[in-house]
Amino acid sequence: MARITVEDCLKRIPNRFMLVHMADKRVRQIREGSEYLVNAPKNEDIVISLREIAAGKVSVKKPGAEPEVEATVEEVEST
């Protein structure tokens, strides 16, 4: 399988900071027992989460909106 790059993920999520938070949240979900959304055997959790983001399987859940995909990452609130 080809290498995943940040540029692949930035095609889906244009903000690098949001991308970092999404990947972090998804890694935590995977480590808590969530199923993988892409087929990526023998990869670390961070690589799998980036593959999921690049494939469009993970999206940001905006406050008050219904989720449209299987896995969502809550939008980071700026304070």
C-alpha cells in the first residue's frame, strides 16, 4: 500500500491544526475499541487514522448537525 502523506489528508481537511486534532481524536477512538474504517493491516493507529481521513471516512461534526458518516470527530472549540 502506498505511503500516506499529510498532503493527501489536506485535500480533505485544509486546516493543518484541525487535521492534527482529528487524527488525535480518531486514534483515541481506535484505542478505545472502535473498528477500522479502512483496510490497513499491520499499521500503527496514527497511520490508520490518517488513511481514514484521506479516504474521507472521517469528518468534522459541527455543533447541532447530524453526523453523515460512520465516524465523526467533534469540532475543536476555540476559547
